[in-house]
Amino acid sequence: MLFWRKNILSLAVVIITAIASFIIVKILKKPGSMTVIESQSMDMTAMKPKSIPYPVKITRVEPIVIKNKITYTANVKADEDIDIYPRITGQISYMKAYPGDIVRKNELVVKLDPDNSEYKAKQLEADFNAQASMFNANIANEEFKQKEYEYKATLSDKKAANENLNEALATQKYWDSEIIRQKKMLEDDVISLSEYELQESYYKASQAKAKAAKEKLEAANERSIAAKAAYESMSHHKHHQYNLAQKANAGLLDAKIYNDYTSIRASANAVVTKRLVSPGVTVYPNTLILELARIDKIRVQCEVSEKDASKIKINDPVLIKKIDTKTSVKAKITSLFPASDQEYRTYTIEAYIDNVNKNLSKNSKILSLNDYYFYPGQYVVMEITTDTTYDLAVPNSAIVYRNGQAYVWLALNIKNKNTKTTYTCVMHPQINEDKPGDCPICGMVLVENKDAEDKTAKLVKVTLGLSDNNYTQIISGLKQGDLVISHGYDELTDGDSVTDEDL
């Protein structure tokens, strides 16, 4: 009793201090911190570390458009190669041509001899001869018309003389019978002698008139025959003169053509690809001067394997691109060459395309090769689309080949839009709440439950279909919505835990 009396004050101080300390700890303790007793009583098995999941890239399987494409290098060919040869002998006095220059249709590219050359002189001479011959032909034509008029006049005279003769013969015929009747009447004393003689005079006059009409007809016939001969002769003369005029005109045309041959013009819009002769050189009809190429339209050709050739059809889309540049042109396959190369077993395909840059205004003139997409001899890439489908597909990087069979890695049970998000405490994993808040044990802020994101990898066999540069069609082995691993699967085995590195 004596002890308690002596130490009661000290015991009271200890008790009061302990109570005060407990109250202060409860009030001031930070969320997540523990007392010594709490830390000693904590179940550490709840904090055991879990296995670290492999970080991977995961893609959802969805239907997309896939275009099966094959790519080959190709060669650009001109729509038409134009070789410039002279048609006459001459010395080059002018040449507007250098490789890469653009020439237009009817533009002068080469001039042979000066303007006062022998070809020009021959043209002037032929022109004079043609004019003189045509003048003579016109004179002959006027003379022909006169003879024609004279001949027609004789035909009119002949017709009139023939009509007079017929009339006279009719009169004579009347008097031939009438004089017989008059003579009998005289013998029968019906008429007097004087009356008979008067009728006889009429009879003789009709005979004379008929004779004169016959003579006039004969004279008209003779004049007509002569006029006809003159008319026919002048007709031949006229035709001869016109033939001479035509011959002279032909000579003029020849001379003009030969003179025109001294000016060599481009037959079409083209680019100069080669110059083989320099100005000042005398050239002959078999001398190749220039090589031009029509490239407003071009032919892009490539050699494809026998296997790929069987897939390609006329009008298949093709993208033609310059190597190492961004220039590209959309086109279609226009030709499939039926024969294959016997040595390499390849087939030629062709796309015939407009080559003028579409950015060039319709009213703008082509000034250089830069106004064209491509030029002859250039190597380009042809990307040919042979088939198109809309189906389930995965990235090409997701496909794994083992023993010739295609596989993909599935990410099973991955959190998706339909998975409910939960929240937990890093210090008390047994806490699993449906919404954010504080830990009911330690008061720490709850965090999103990442355990739900860790999934299991599984290798599955698939059947592949069409493929392009990015995706491959899946014919069987997967369904829409499946999640496949497209990167990071190199060290995986079935059952490994994985997590999407983008989460």
C-alpha cells in the first residue's frame, strides 16, 4: 500500500500520456502508414509479388478492305519513236534540237541549205512553167469553144437545108402527078395550051427548086463535116494543152515538195532523245539526224512471273511510282502480252497512260521534261492490285510461321470496353471497389486494378487469304473481336502472362 501511495502520481502521468499518444496517432497518422503493432499483425502473404507480364502490342480482329498487290520494277517506253531522216541531199544550216528539248507538232527542227538554194530555184522555174502551160491551155480552150460554135452552126444550116429539101421534094412530087393530069386535060381540050404551059412552068420550077435544095444540103453536109473535123481537132489540142498544164503543175508540186523537204518539221509533240549529226554537216537520204519520242502518252511495261501473270487481268488497277520519289500515277492494265519469254518464263504486261502532269493547266504549254510524269528509259515501280476483299484481317506482323503453317498469338481475357473497371489499394490488395475512393483500412487513394489487364497468350493456327503491304485476310481460326499479339511475342510460350504496352 505504501508503494502505491508513493507512485500513484507517476502511474497517473503514464496512463494519461498513453491515452494522449493513442489519440494523437489516430488523428495525425498519414494514410497508408501503420503502427508497429499493425505492421506486425499484417498478413504479408497478401503482398506477395506476382509474375511480371510480357509487354506486347495487341490488335483487335476486325473486317477491313484488303487489296492483294504485287510489285515489280518496270520500264517506260515512248508511245512512238520518231526517227528524223532527210529526204534529199543538203547541208544542215539550222537545227533546234538537243536531248531533253521539247518540240511541238509542225515545229521546224532541221533546215537544209539556205532559202535561195537550188531547190527553191527549181520551184520558181516549175511555177513559171505551170503558169505558161495553163495560159496556153486556156487559149486552146477558147479556140475550142469557137470551133464548137462553128460546128453547131453548120449542124443548124444542115438541118435547115434538109427541111428545105424535104419541102421541095414534096412540091415536086405534087407537080409530078399534077402535070400528068394537066396534060390529059389538054389532050381532052379541057384546058387551053396556055393554061397547060403555065402549069408546066410550075412543074419545072418545082424540079429546079428541089435540085437547088439538094445542092444546098450537100454543101451544108460538107461544111458540117469540115467544122466537125476542126472541132474534134481543137478538142484534142485543148486536152493536150491541159495535159501539159497538169504535167507542169505536177512538176511544180514535185519542186515544191523537194523545196519543202529542206525544212524538216516534227510530226507530233515529242521530246528529243538523241542528236546524231551536228549543224554544217552534209546529209543524205539515209542519214539519221535525230531521234524523237512521243511521250504525251507512254507505255509502262514490266515482266511478271508466270504465277503472277495468271492473276492479272485487263483493267486491274495499277499504281506507277518513280523510284525514290513521291511521284505516282494511278492507271489500269491495258495489255497482256500472250507470249512468254522462253528463257525466263516471264510475261509482259503494259499500262498505257496519259503522261502530261495533271497539275499543268490545259492552256499551258509543255516546256520541259518536268511537265511529264515519266520519260522513256526510266525505271519505275508498278504496284498491281489483282484482287480486293472485305473480310477479317490481322496485321502482317502478327503472323508466325512454323513448319510452313501460319499461326497467330491470341491474348485471352484481355480487358476491353465490356470489362468493368475495379479499384484497389496498393497496401491492401484484398480491397476491390467498383469506383474510385479511399482505402477503408489505411485511407490511401484507391488505384485502377491493373491485375485485370494481365492476359494469357495462346498460339492458334489460322488459314490465310489475300494480303497487302499491311494486313492479311484470315479465312479461318479467328473470329471478329478476337485480340491478337502483333509485336513482342518472340519469347512467348503458351500460357505466358501478357499486357498491352499501350494500356
